[in-house]
Amino acid sequence: MRILTRYILKEVLSHALIGGAIFTFVLFIRYLPSLLELVVRNSSSLGSVMEIVLALLPDIFTVTIPMAVLVGILLGLSRLAADSEVTAMRASGVGVWSFVRIVGIMAIAAWGVSFANSMYFAPRATAAMLNLEKSLANAQVSAEVQPRVFYEDFRNYVLYVQDVRAGVGAANWRGIFLADVSDPDAPKITTAERATVVSGPRQSSLMRLRDGTEHQTVDSTPGDYTVSTFQETDLPLQAGAQTSVRLGHRDTPILAMTLQELLAHTHGKNGLLYEIEFQKRLAYPAACLVLMLVGVPLGISSRRGGKSAGFVLTIALVFIYYFLSSTGTALARQHKIPAFVGVW
């Protein structure tokens, strides 16, 4: 019996790992355009991109681990059934519950991994993603500036740069023309040979101008015009509305909360949203056990189709399961059914 147990587990686990990798890649594809844009525009380093990838994976694993369990069971057992190995095992006294017990070893292990991921790793990865988004937004302020284009997104300033050399956390500009229009009746024009721009907090930047000139008129005496030169001066810039670089979900702040924080908010304002998230963190890992109980009888009965039939069943069951889960969650959000009933 130990030999059969190891043989069945090896067959199921190999298909589960392959299926999990494929599903993870498919769900990860939707983030690729944003990641490639960050690389091409050089607004983040390769290390930052890898941090984003690692921060995205735990949230994806919440969905793909139950998928992997199902695809491993259906494809593994379907292959055994197609080669009549299931028939031979059952003829030797191995019943359906024996298959459930053997496959249940992998399902329980997957449930434990998924539960730890849902409760601990995914919220912390999402919190790390929020911090990365803030730093990327700050770096994007200077990275957005294109050479030989008038840039009007800095508050009270119009900027023109002849040459832009982007860098990690800082950028080097040459040929700067800056118009301060905070007072339209007395604008101030600043030109400089070069500047170093460092990203700051809250979409702000600090621009250090070198070898420049300031031209300014006085509102009270329009005939007066002053010119002053400087070797080096610092000028803070505050960006206006910027394009969002968010890579996460609309409920990202809730997803980043720890279990204690979720429970503390379930009885406060908008407590239903926190209750739904808490139930989802319990329900998604439990899908490993539910899908295992559904997959075993379907897998050992798929004789004709083999792996192809198992793959079709996997797609159909995953779609039905998560469609019902999404529908129930939506009904719970609309206060039509309790959160527990809607999520589970």
C-alpha cells in the first residue's frame, strides 16, 4: 500500500506543480504591461521590478494553489484511469475512499500552505506593494519629463528641458527653462545650464540648478526688470495629478491588513467589507479540500478522455467555483445575503 501511495502522490503532485505554474503565469500576464513600462521608461531599477514580481505572487497564489490541487487530481487520476491502472488498483482492493485518503495528503498540505499564505504572506506582500507604489510614484515625477517638451504638470511651473538623462532615484537635466507662474502678473523665468533632480515624498522633487540666470519683473513697477545669476540653487517642485502606477486591486488597503486589524474593523464603519475579506481568507484555502472531494470521483471515472478530459473538467470546475464565489461575494457586498453565506 505504501508503494501505491507514493506512486499516486507522485503522479498527482507532478501534474499539480505544472498546472499551478501555468495558472500562475496566466494570471501574472495582466501585470506584464505595467512592469515592462517601468523598465522601458527607466523609472525603476531591475531590482525594484523583481521586488514587485515577488510582492504580486502571494496574492496570485491565493487563487492558484486550489487550482493546482484540482488540476493535479484530475489530470493525475485521469491518466491512471485512461491506462486502466485505476481499474487494476480497485480490483486489488483499493476503494474510492483509499484514493480520497491518499490524495487527501496532498490536499491537506496544500490547504496548510494556502492558509499560511492567505493569513500571513499575502497581506504583508500587499503592504510591501503599497510602499513600492509610493516610491515608484515619487520616482515617476522626474521620469515623466520628456526632452524638448513643455511640461505643465508641476504646480505653478512650466518646465522645458533640452536633454534628459534618467537615473535611479535621480535624473540629470541640461538646458533648463523654468517659468514660475504662481503670480501671472509678475512671472519669473529661470534658466540653467544643468540640474540634478531627486525624487522626494508625496510626488515631490528637489531640483538643484547650476550655472543659471533669473529674470523677473515687478508687478508694482512694470518698467523694472531684474536679472540675477547664480552658481547653484535648490528649488522644490510639487507635481499635480499623475498617472497612477497601481498594480493591485481596488481593495488593496483592506488586502494589506493583518488578521488582527481586519477583526478590529469588522464591527466599525463599513464592517461588512472587512468581514467579507476575513471570510475570503478562510474560504480560499478551504477550496483545496472542497475541490479535492469533487476531483477524486471525477478523476478515477475519466477513462476515455484521459488527460484531455481531465483538463477540460479542470477548467469547467474552476470557472464554476470562482464564478459562484464572485457572485456570492457581490451579493454580500449589496447586503442581500450574510457575508459568511456569500463567500462560502
